[in-house]
Amino acid sequence: MNGTIYNAAVLRRYNLIPQQTGQIQIDPSELVCIVQIRNQSSAPRSVFDDFFSDYQTVRKRISAPASRINVDPLPSGAPASFNGAVGEFRMQASFTRDSLNANEALSLIIKINGTGNINLVEAPKVEFPADFERYDVKTSGNKEFEYPLIPRGPGEFVIAPVEFSYYDIAKRKYVTLKSGDLKVKVGGEAGGGKSYSGQMLPAGVNKQAVRSLGDDVRYIKTGASGLSKGNPMFFGTFSYLLSLLLIFTAWFMARRILDKHIERNRDVAGVKNRKAEKVAKGRLKIAEGLLKQNIYSAFYEELYKALLGYASDKFSLSPADLSREKIKDALSVAGIEESVTSEFMELMDSCEYARYAPDSAEGEMENNYKKAMKLITSLEGRKSGKSGVKMRGALLLIFLLTALSLQSAETPDHRELWNSGNEKYIQGDFTSALENYLKIEEMGYSSSQLTYNIGNTYFKLGENGKAILYFERTLKLDPSDGDAERNLALAKEYTLDKIESVPEFILTTWIREAGYVLSSNGWAMLSLLFAGIFALLMLLFRYATTSRIRKTSFFSGATALLFAIVSVMFAWNQKSDFTTHDTAIIMKPVSSVKSSPDNSGKTLFILHEGTKVKLLEQIGGWQRVELSDGRQGWIISVDIEII
């Protein structure tokens, strides 16, 4: 070149596999190497120089300039067996054995080689007969996939041709490679045995694990929807606080009632006052018996005692004060109407006169009996007519507050959409089912059952990122949902990013797992239950008559209070996690994580759909995210969706 002779050599070759489309800049590459340069010095040579060599060795830093390439997206219409392979490949498939006995092992070997992104090639999907027990695929060499198998029943089996698809860059089209039919003959089990209805009955009983012939998400929730508008967390809501208030109010009212009961029982006069009507009517009952027997003197004697005893008990009059004038004054002081007072005094006079007068007509005896019964009933009604008004008012207020707090969150429209969505899902119409579920969500209603069903539907439709998002939302609402946890684990198996999480302190893990035994609503209900038990035990402690009962109720109440506090802490922790929006799911198939919140930043790493990230900071349309292994970077906000 320009009169100079150069020796050219390939120093290093890179196989680059782009994982995103568009313009990509490849940074300059540098290399330090040893170069021999002809010695052109005109100085006289030393006797110590190499006689045969006129070259000298020097270290030189060489670099290749930066380059820019345009990455086109893969064309649409990829076959079902395509799993991301790009380049040019060849495939071979064969069994390690052509024939064997039942319960013996063999392997299906699939070899794939060629040029391209062979390190990213995944094992082809192979449909095996139900009688074949399959184990984990082993990978080795230039993508050699070994499928260990153990046939459990005899027969001649043919496995459909294995398909492997890749995109050929040179031909600019998808190419599908197919193996031939794979045949294997399985004989009877070694050691003997009998066949019955196509199944082997071995000479000895061999236990074996239950075979998993397929994997799928667990079924949708078809029962109660649990829909509620706004915040679905019961803890901290008006209803929760009202429930606590009702427990405290019930405890306070029970304490007041019991205190008054004890105080009233200590008041002898008060006890007589409250029992005056009962005692008087007991004597009137005796008088009624005498009336039926037509015993004149004894009847009026008992009737007089009933009236006199009632006045004594009701108005706390001593036997010395049971004169006509004292009784009349007591009735007046009690606010009894003059007409009732006069009638009461006249009846007493009639009874006193009749005790010493000749027998009168039976009809007059009956009239006096009815008059006495009417007077006592009338006096009791005037005395206690206003009692219980405050209690009824308080109960009415509590009823109104409870009715307001328990207004139904669901309407017939929501229930209809819920039932229709479930029916569509059962029929296999996942698109229509999803439309119904999302309509409920758009109306502002939510529940763990709804998000779970949405996640299932997205998974059935092949939208794995959305499925992971809604399963994560379900576990935020109800961390104890084992179905959602299992479905989330299944959906994550289809993601490309495998990230090792930084281990956390074991005590933190134990506490979190204990808190996830129940949902936040479950812990909230449990806290109310323990609060009610604590209130009852404190009443028992206060009013127990023996020291043993007091001691037992005290320690039991302390335990109930501790459980109530722990339940509140777990409920609060779950609600705090629910209201904190600091995690998100990658929604784009490929998303670049930059070193700065702009497109000019250096690409640190690539994330794929379904990967979970933690949100640390937002600047404009960019989010600073952190992976579970501690790596951080900036990602554009439109590529993620917050859980």
C-alpha cells in the first residue's frame, strides 16, 4: 500500500448477536500486540547484535474504529417450532436403542450444529407417548440435547418427527428442519410379568412417582368475586375502625350495666323498689285464688296487703309510715296524677272497710281485684316508661352506621360481567373472557379473584408479561393465595432472564412468610376477633368472684391482646406493601437498560418481557431500576408497567 508491503493477519473475530432492533453502535475495540519492525538505522552495527536479524520487536496498541449497524426485526409468520435461532443449522435425531424392555432406560439424542446464535438455541419440543416417563433434558457440546426416557408399558411406539426452525440470514426466510419418524420397540418387563388390558402387571410391585404429562395454570376462581370499589384492603378502612369502635362501645356499655347491677343489688331499698310489682302481683295471684273460692274476708285481707306492700316497697316507706296520709304524700311526690292517687286511696279504703263489714256481692270483689291489677300496672308504666330510651337510641345509631359501612360493593351489572367472563373462559373463548374482566376493572372494582382470573386469561392468550403482572398484583392483594403463587412460578419459566437474587437475612424471611399465611383482610378480621376476646376476658377479670378465675382471665387476656397486636402489624405490613408502588414488570420483548436517563447513555444490559424490577427513582420519562441481584440502570418508562 503506497509502495509499502504489509503483512495482514486476523487477530480476533467476534460473533455478535443483537437482541434489539434499530441502529446500534459498536464501540471501538483495542488490542495491544507485539510487532516486529525492520531496523532501518544507518548507525554502525554492534558486534553484539544478532548477525542474521535486522528486525526489532516493539509493543503497539492498535484499534478498530467504531461502527454502526442497522438491525432489522425478524419477519412475521414464524413457525410454531421457532425458538429464536438465527443462522444456518443442521439437525439429527435418533434413539440410543432401537428396542428394549419396559421400565428400562433409553435416550433420544437431538444434535444441532451450524453457524449463528447456537448458544441461545433451546431444546426442541417433543411429544412423547403417555407411557413414556420423561426426565430433564441434558445439553452438551454443539447443542446436543439428550432426553432420558423410561417406557412403562410394552408395544411399538412411533414418535412424530422432531421439528426445529431457525431464520436463515442468507436465504432471508424461516427454515424448518424435520427428523424422520422415530421408532422404538418396547418388550415386556425384564423379570417376567403379565399384561392385562395393555398394562403390565409386574412380578414384583415397584413404586414410582406420579408422572407429569403436562403443565398449565391452575383453574380460575368461579365462586364469589369479592369485588369492592376503591381500596380493597379492609384494614384501616371506615368499616374496620367502626368495628373497633363497636367492640369498645360494647365493652364500655357492658361494664356500665354490670357496675349498675352490682350497685343496685347493694341497695336494699332499690331492690325492693324494682321487685315491688312482682311481689304485689304475687299477692294478687293469691287473692285471685281466694276470689274463685268466694272467701270474702281473706280475699280483701290479701288485696289490702298487696296494695300496702306495693306502696311500702315502691316508695321506700317503713311499716311505721304506712298511714293513709304518708302513702298519699308519697304518690304525690312521685308525680302520680291526682286521679290515680285518689283511685288508689279509695281502693285501699274499700279493702279496709270490707275486712270488717259483712260479705258483699261477688261481682264487687271481682271489680276490686281488676281495679287493683290495673292500678299497679298503671303505676309501673308511669314510673319506668322512659327507661331504655337511651339504650334504644344508641343501638339505632350503631345500626345506621353499620348499614352505611356495609353497603354492597357489587351491583347486578358487575356480577353479570363476572359470571359471563367465567363462562367464556370455561368455553375457551379467552378473548371475550378478558374483555369482561377488564370492563369490571375499568369501572374501578378490584379483588384478588379478579386479578387472578385476568392473569390466567392473559397466560392462555400467550401474553406472558401481562400474566406475570396480574399474578404479582394478586399476590399483593392476597399473599396467601397458593394458586397465584404457583401460576406465577409457571409463567416465569417462560421468561428469558435468569437472575440470581441476593439472599436476605433468614429471620426477615421467616417473619415475611409468617405474615403471608393470611391475607391483609384475614389478619384484620383476626385482630378484631382477638380484640373482642380481650374485651370479654377483661370483663371477666374485673367481675370474677375467685382469684383463680381472675388470674386465668388476666393472662388469657394478655395473650389475646398480644395476638391482636401481631395481627394488626401483619395487616398493616401487607397494606403498606400494597400501597407502595415500587416494583414493575418489563412489558416489551426487549428493553435496554442505560447508564443514564437518556438515549445517549451506554447500554448496561438487556432485559426481556416478564422480568421484575424495583423502581428507585424517576426523571422525566425514565426510571432508575434495580434487579434482584443488585444491578442498577435507567429504563424508559413506557417499557414497564407498575405492579
